[in-house]
Amino acid sequence: MTGTPVAATSRPDGTASADPLLVVESLTTTFGIDGSEFRAVDGVSFELQRGATLGIVGESGSGKSVLTRSILGLLRRQRAQVTGSARFEGRDLISAPEKELRGIRGAGIGIIFQDPMTALNPVMKVGKQVAEVLTVHKGMNRAEANRRAVELLDEVHIPSARTRAGQYPHELSGGMRQRVAIAAAIACRPRLLIADEATTALDVTIQAEILDLLDELRRDLHMSMLLISHDLGVVMGRCDHVAVMYAGRIVELGRTTDVLVHPMMPYTRGLLDAIPKVDDPAHTRLAVIPGQISPAHVRAPGCSFESRCALADDQCRAAAPELQPAGAERSYACWHPAGADGGTVPVDERIESTLGQAR
Amino acid sequence: MSGLGGRIGRQVVALLATLLAVSVLSFLLTSLLPGDPAVAILGPSGITQQSLASARRALGLDHPLVQRYWDWLGNVVHGNLGSSFITHISVSSELRQHLPVTLELIVLATIFSVVLAIPFGIWSGYRAGRADDRIISLLAFAGLAVPTFVVALMLILVCAVDLHWLPASGWVPLTQSPWQNFRSALLPALALALPQMAVNVRVLRSDVAATMQSDFVTFAVAKGLPLRKILFRHAFRPSSLSFVTVMGLQIGFLLGGTVIVENLFSLPGIGQMLVQSILSRDLITVQGLTLFIATGFVVINFVVDLAYSLIDPRIRRGRNIATV
Amino acid sequence: MRGAVARHGIVRTLSFVWIALVILAAIFASLLPIPKPDALDPFRRLLLPGSAGHLLGTDDLGRDILSRLIYGARVSLIVGAASFVCGLIAGGAIGIVAGYAKGKVERVLMWAMDVILSFPALVLLIGLVAYVGRSLFDISAVLGFLAIPIYARIARAQTLSFTERDFVLAARASGSRPRDILLYELLPNVWPPMVAYGLVAVGLTIVVEGSLSFLGLSVSAPTPSWGGMIAGGENYLRNDPGLVLIPSAVMCLTVLAFNIAGEALGAKTSKVGRA
């Protein structure tokens, strides 16, 4: 492991564990499109401890969803080439045969997707969509599984669960559907729950409800969680650690408080500035990061954020910065990290207050 | 009434309008097309002043067109399709005798074409773009170009002439011997089914390929379900909806196809009856059969439409709103 | 992927070449160095393909199979062309008018089309032929009539998708007469997908005519037709399957070629439409 800067995340109490739940190392996912290669995920490494929560943040196209799908082997049908390793409880998922993976998906690792409108089968009763996980992984018979499915729907706070179980997805609201998906994901008491933009498609109020539900379930069921979002605000109060992804790479990683209070990478800083402030006067224009992620096949050898970065210079254009450690549980990939030269970045009160509220 | 009930009501009205139009068209076949139907019925050799006059009276040709239509429709509604001018047997009783054969063929062929298409269609859609999908798709496309009677002849050549597995012609009624009946129906039903199977494979393939891309299939994979369940429960069931709509059209092709295979395999169904009556210029029978077949086709399509809305809960939503 | 595209390119080219070959042979049949299709050669019956003077052999009456195939192509092609022309002109006119006029006119026209479609095609065809007659002209007329509804549907759908586009609205706003809008604005956009479908429909028509001939309900005996040849060979299936196989193969290949041509054209026109 020496040589590769592995960004280590640790337990909520701060003590490192020798037995992490998930260890991802140099994970790279390449799509071949019309003869040219497209690296959606480019050498991502991180560790996730048991019971810990890691937030992965980045705008669309940064590769966060491809990352989770690569880990679960959901891209095997697509023409994607995945290299590196992702060891879940010691077993490498990348090289595991499909059959072994099938036993881990849904049982050891549960996942929830972005759009509850499309993630449920429209012609299947929701109760059955939960129950089928149990018949497959727990060997329950149909009656047992149906009974348990109702309990699970109850567990995710769906009112009159028994009636709901007999309904089709279109008869449920978006938030309700996402709860069904969560029920299916936690049915087998997985050790890891991946929430892939699980609240993005929902109304703001429902978003908070779902996030609280996930928090509650994580604590009650002692799960680890990967919370993936384009929205730093979602990740802020709910994750022990946060990884910022840009153009397929992790560009900054650390304890959530550290990263938010002292962002080292200009991109992270930009994401923070894009969060609306409570005490802004009305109609304040939000700060935006100009431009968008450049398509991978036109990427130059330099830092992929270079074209949008105010601090970019010749060094940034010449070579991409590696992810390098900066103190305990902290790493960044930037030639011009803020605060690296000892200067402190002013703490944003807004973030402090948000963190305070969430705690 | 704004829900399913209202929709069914509207569909029934449309059905009745279409049936009325079908009856008018069938009626006009003998009334408006060039030439005197009485002459056509008697044939060039049998025309005398007297026979012509009596034939015209028997056909009611001395009445005005609209009245003739109403008289005829009144009879039809009571199940009286008239009697053949040649055999003097009532068309409806003849029809009753021939119908079971055709129905059995259509049912068997539908089952074959669907059951055979499902594994190929699902697999091809699942493997979209790979070599095995290309081969299946290519064969299905080529299969579209092979007419029913050519398929039938090939089947006869291989299964009956070369291998002596099955009879090349003839019909054993179900009541006489179910096994022999199945043997006599197998080749014609297969001949009917194979071209349809090509259509079904194509429809199912493109649907399954599209469904495989959907989030709920990815979710099903992420739930750790075995491939069999992913394909049949999650990819096939939503795809089977458009499959059902194709079925309506398919019955139409099958009805045409039975005309061919019944004649080719000498099966006493309504297709053979139709061709025989045309060859003997038995126009009353032709008219009655055309009306009967078209009516059956229209009604079947109506039922398929209904079935479609029953299968898809998204369409069925209307009922839930109505009951809430 | 690129290899597959090239292969498909070859298949497409072969299809067009085959169609051209069949059409040319049918037109110039009388100039070709082949026996007359109805010339009997009683001493050389049931010759196998490759026999001297009869490239593809002879049938049960000693008639040259190649010659009958080529002359038989005339029936298939004339019938196909008739349905193509009728469908394109009549179906196109009905569909464009329905799509442009909207409202009651549209409903009545399309309902009439649905009624025709509510008959199983082959049954209605057989029924009509029984009354109208079995000359090549009769058969072509009936098949042409039956082709109209589907062309009309396509034309209407295509028209609907264009009537709200800017150039049509602009023409309307500038006071163009409806006739001019139909002819100069809509027609040029409506016909390409109809032609693409038309090629597939030609294949379908050839199959339908073949079925009729096979049943003995199409053009009568001395005129050779593919379906008739196949029906004639049926009795010799055991000893001389070539009598059935050769015309079957030619018919299937021709239909396949039209299907491929139609798909190719369809892919092209839909791409143009999207752009």
C-alpha cells in the first residue's frame, strides 16, 4: 500500500481500525466509445470503516455514480473495463465471479438509486419488490417474505404498510417510493448501504425526511454508508468523512469538518461557495463555478480542473497533481492548495452553523 | 365513469361502429361491385330469363338497396347467413362444422409463436449488440421474408416426406383421438407459427433491450437477484405489454394464414371452405364467411385492447381513482 | 463495430443489386436467350438444374424453370408496383389531407381506413378477388386498394408532425393557399418515409400475390407466377424438391431484398428527419 496515497477514513470516534469494511484501491473504470477511451473513474482509492459514513461529492459527470456501480459490478453488461480492487469484508468485488457478487448484492451491500420513479418495476406490487430480496437471499417462502416485507415497509415509516404493499409504484408518491426502495435495500440487513443521489429527485422537505430515515437506519442497523450527492449541503451534517470527486478522481478527502472549514482544493472551495447562505439578502446571485467538466477524451495531461480554476498556472497545465496526504486523515490533489503554506482560510460561519445544527 | 368503465364504454361504441361498417362492406361485396350478382351466382352457363328472375327475387334484388341491407342484417343478427346457391346448405351450419378446426389451428399457432419467441426474444434483447443477438436478429429478419406456404412446404419436405414423422395432410378430429388430432395439427400450426415467431422475436427483443437499460432492472441486479428472475420478472413482464398489442394484428395474419395451410394440408376449416366456395363461385358463402371472419377479427382486437389495459396497472389506474 | 457496418453495407448493396437484376430481367425477358416460358419440351421433363439448354432444369411439363422464373417475376413486380403507386398516391393524398385538415375530415377518413384494416388482409383480398376477377389488372387493382390504409396512416402521422413546424406556420401566416402548402411544404417532407415503408410493402405484396397464386386464385394458368410454380411443384416434393425450392428461394430472396432496402431507406430518412 506504500506509494499509493490511500486516503484513510476511520471510525466516528477517530480511532483507525485494522479491519475496514470496504477498501477501494486504484479503481479505474474505462468506457470504450467509438474507438476512443473514456475514463469515468480514474484511480480512486479510499477506505470505509465499519459503522462509518463517507460522503462522496461532485457535480454530474464527476464519476461518482460510475464508481458505485463499478464496485457492485453493475457495469459488467456495459462495455466497461474496471481495474483495481474493491475489497468488501476481504473479498475483492472487482475480480469476483458474477455468482459470488450476486450473493453480496442486496445481502451484504444495499443500494438506493436517484430516481424512485424509475427504480421500481412499474408492473409489480411494491411489497413483492421488497419480498423478492428475502426469498432470494434468505431462502424465505413467499408467505414469510411477504409478511416480512410488510414489517420492513413499516420500518421505513410507510403508513398502513399492509395496504401499500399490495399497491403498484404509480399509486405511491415519490418519497414513498424511495422508502420502498430503501426497504428493499435494507431487507437483508446489509453491512453497507450506498445511497446514490438518493434524494436528488425529491422535494426539499422530503429530501430531509429521507436523509433522516437513512441516518436512523444506519445507526439502528449498524451499517456503514456511502452517501453520494452533487450537493455538499446533503453530505455536510451526515457524514464523518467526505471525498470530493472531480473528473473521475478524488481531489480532496478528509473529515467533513476539516474539509468544509479548510478546503484545500479550489474546486471544493467553489462547491462551498455555491451553497446558498441563509442570511444572504433576497435575490443574491449564487456563486457558480464557471464552465463544466471537460469531456475526458479532450483532456490535456494537466490538472483536469485547470480550465476552470482561478489559480491555474503552467505547472497545472503540465501535469496532474497526485492525491497527497496532509496530516491526519486528510489528503488533496492540487498544486496550489489553500492553507498549505500555513495561512489559514477564514472559517465560514455559515458552514459552522450548518454543522452545528446537524450535530 | 371517467375511469376504466368510461373507457370501455367508448371502446364498445367504436366497436359497434366498426362492426356496422364491416357489415356494410361485406354486404356491398355482392351488391355494388360490377356485374349482376345473380349472373355471377348462376354462372355464364346457367342463365335463362327465368332463372335470372328467380335468382334476383331470391336475392331480394327487386328491393331497394337500403331495404335489402336491413333485411340481410336482420337475418345476420339472428345467425342466418343465408344458404348456398349451390349446395343449398345453410352457411351458418356449414360454418359451425368448419370453425373448430380453424380455431384449434389459431390457438395452437399462437401458443407456438409466443412460447418459441419468448426465450429467443428475451435472450437476444439481453445480449443486445453481441454476436448471439446479431445471429438471432438476422434470422428473425430473414424469417420475415419467408411466406407461410413456403414454410409449410419445407416442414412437409423435412418432417413428413424425408423423416416420416408426421402426416403431410389430413385431419383427425379432437373428439376422435386427441393424440392423432395433435399430430395432424402440429405441422400446419408450426407453419402458421414460424413467420409470426419472427415478428414476435423482433418485437420482444427491442422491448427487452430497452427495458434492460431501465433503472428498475439495474436495481433488480443490485438486489442480487438471479439472472432468471431479472430477465423474466423484471425485463420480460413490462416488455410483454407491447407483445400483447402485436397479438391483435397477429390474429389477423393467422386468419389469412389458415386459409393457406388448410388448403395445403387439406384441413376442413373455414379457410378451406372459403377457397372452395370461391372456386365454385358460391358467393353467398363467400359473403357470409367474410363477414364472419372480419367480425371475429374486430372482436378479438377489441378483447386484446381490453386485456392490454388489464395487464398494465398504469393504464388500470383509472379504476383505482374511480373507487377511491 | 466498424466491421459490422461494412458487412451491412455489403448486404444492402447486394439487396439493391438483386432488385435491379430481377427488374431488368423481367423487363427484358423477351430479349434474353431463354426458351419461351410456356414452350413444352415433353421429352425433357423434370430435368435437374444444370442440364444442357435448361440452366435451372425443367418442370413436370418440360417447361424451362429459369424462363418461368423470369416471366413470373413480371407478375410479382407489376403487382408490387401497383400497390406501391396506389398506396403512395391515394394513401398519401388521404393521409396528408387528413393530417392537414384535422377535425371531422380527419376522423372520418382515418375511421374509413381503420374499417378496411379491420378485415384480415388475405381474407378481404380473397373475397374481393372472387367478385372482381383474376386478371392481372384485377389483382393489381385489389392489392393497390388494400395498400391504401397503411400508407394513409404513415402520411397522416408524418403530416401531423410537420404542420406545426415553423416553415409550415410561416407559409400559413404569409397567406399561402392550402393547396400550395400541401404541395410545396408538406409533400416533400411526407413522402420519404412512405417510400421506405413502400419498399417493405412491395415485399409484402409479393408474398400476398404468391399466396393467392399458390391457392390458384391469382392470374390463371398459362401465365407463369412464382406462387403458381411453387404450387405446381408440390406434387413432386419427394422426387424433385427443386421445383418447389428454386422458386421459393427466388421469392424469399426478393422479398428479403425489398425488406432490407426499405429498412436502409427508413434508417436514412428518419436520420434526415431528426436532423
